[in-house]
Amino acid sequence: MSLDAVVLFFIFGVIIKLAKVDFTFPRGLSQSLMLILLLAIGLKGGIALKSHANLELVLQGLAVVMIGVIIPLIAFPILRYFGEIDKTNAASIAAHYGSVSVGTFAVAIAVLESQNIAYESYFPLFVVLLEIPAIAVGIWLAQKQGQQRISELMHEMFLNAGVVLMLGGLVIGFSANESIDQIMPLFKNLFSGVLALFLLEMGLIAASRAKELQQNGLFVIAFAMLMPLLGATLGATVGTALLGLSTGGVALLAVLAASASYIAVPAAMRVALPQANHSLSIASSLGVTFPFNVLIGIPLYLLLAQSLTTL
Amino acid sequence: MSVRQFIFVYFVGCLFAALGGLLAFQQMASWTLCAVGIVLISANILSQLSNRKASMPDVAVAQNSAWR
């Protein structure tokens, strides 16, 4: 059985750390990779928005944003009550599950196309829309019991580097003329390569902070496999009952709701919640949820979408 | 592992095993889901047993002290 190349880069990073190889990921490169990834996701969504902008899409976008808000609010109490995980880490993990995985989305697209199942072409826009609310909700959950002033909280929610870079990319992608094609090779063609290097660093980080995962190992594994099923059920229900999407569209929305971010949210959380244990969230989203969705989840979500749309 | 974590993992394991078993006639992935559920339940119980075993000597020492 072969694995996705970007996932292998993550595993490679873990092996480098476990083998105690004398290697440190350059800090400047790490920040550059985050910058490119966040802008790339925003730009893709902006371009998709330009060619499909209408009122129905706005309403669908609002429903998708609500999914991004609801999922962290489901995940957070589970992590706090059953997992007994501290507030900052629970908020960080919850934000990861409210957001989406571009890798899982790409696999789902490939599955739908291989089975000739039609889907709405503007779905990249929903990928961007689902990235943002979860970050804001995660920061709010981490700080709602603190002493911070509302203005400071709002600043961190809407003006943290992750959200600003993605929104900036979205606005540029929407507003720019054809000249955007000249810069897209950097953000589109190199996306997978940049993602692979980013995941290499994520693997190094996850392995270096594996002790915390050992403490909550079995719980985190169970949580990381339950959340995709809860998210997919919510996504498929909204896609069928509220948005009236096609079978492929319902399956894609289920996949988006089921997946957990390992690109935008880790980048944003490292800025917004630097005290959180990022290896815990990365290990659960990338080490458990991503393979679970790819190997087990996507066929089940497609079955769910087919069942719901034929009702 | 705390009691709440044990209950949660046990619940997820049972849910996966039941859901995977129910859907198994429709999707091969469901068999995997069922297997994952069974593995979770087994690992959860084994983890709990090993924790109990590890804490046994302390109990024995405490009981001996009480006898003396």
C-alpha cells in the first residue's frame, strides 16, 4: 500500500527526530512556508469566488461558516470533560477539527472523479471559508475565561497573522485581473512541495513533543476518530437539508467537516496560542484523523451522501 | 488513564464496532471501522488492566504495613 507523498514527509520528520539526527529546521524557512501556504489557500478561494459569485453562494457560504463554528464547540467540551485536557490545548485541538484538511479534500476530489460523481466546482471557496471561523472560535475558547479586554480578544480573533494572511489572499484573488496568473505558479504549482516541507517540520515538532501524547494517547486516538464521524454527519445533513447540494457536493462537504487542519490552523495557533502543545493537535489531526479519513472515512461519507440524496 | 477517558474510549470502540458491523455488507471500509472499534476496546481494557497491575504492589505494601 502506498501513502501520500506529503504524509511520508511528516513520517520522515518523525523518524529524523526519533533517530536523534543533528538537524534543525531553519526558523526563517519555517515562517516563509507558513506565509506561502496561508496566502495560497486564500488566493485559490478568491479566484473561485470571482467566477461563482451570486446570492445563493453567499447563503451557502454562511451555512458552511456555521459548520466551522459548531464543530469546535462540539469538540471543546469533549476534550475538556472526557479528555481532561487543559483549556488552551483543548481550544487548540478543537480549532483544528473545526477547520479543514486540503490533503483530505484533494483525496476526496480524486475519489469522486474516479467514480464519475459530479460536484459543485466552487468548493475550494468553502475550504477557505472553513479555515477562518475555527481559528477565531479556538482563540475565543482559549481566552473566554481570562481577564483580557474585549478589544484585545477581537484583535486576536480577527487580526491574528493566520486569519489576516488568508483573508488578504482571498481579497487579492477576488480583486486581481489576469495578471494574477503570473504569480500563481508560486502559490499553486509549488503548493504541494511547500506543504511537504511544512509537514517535515511538523513531523519534527510532533516527535520532539511526543511525551504529552503518550499521557493522553488512547483518548486522543479515539477522539481523533470520533470527531470525523460527527463532523461528516453534520456536514452531510447541512449539505442535503439546507444547501440542496448534489451527491458529490454533499460528500465533499461531509469530508470538509470531517477533516482536521494541519496547515492553516497549526500556523495560526502557533502565533495565537504559543503556549499550546502543538504536537498534540498535529499528532491527532495528521497522525490519526488524516489516515482515518483517507482509508475509512471517505468511502463511508460517500455512502452517507448517496443515502441522504436519494431519500 | 482516568475513568472518564476509559468510558469515552470504550464508547467510541463500541460505536465503531457496531456501526462498522451494521454497514459491513455495503462497504469494505466498514469492516476496517469495525476492526478499529474492536482494537480500541481491547487496547482500552488492556491499558486499564496494566495500570491496575502496576499499582498493585503499592496496595500490597500498604496492607502489610497495616497488619504490622
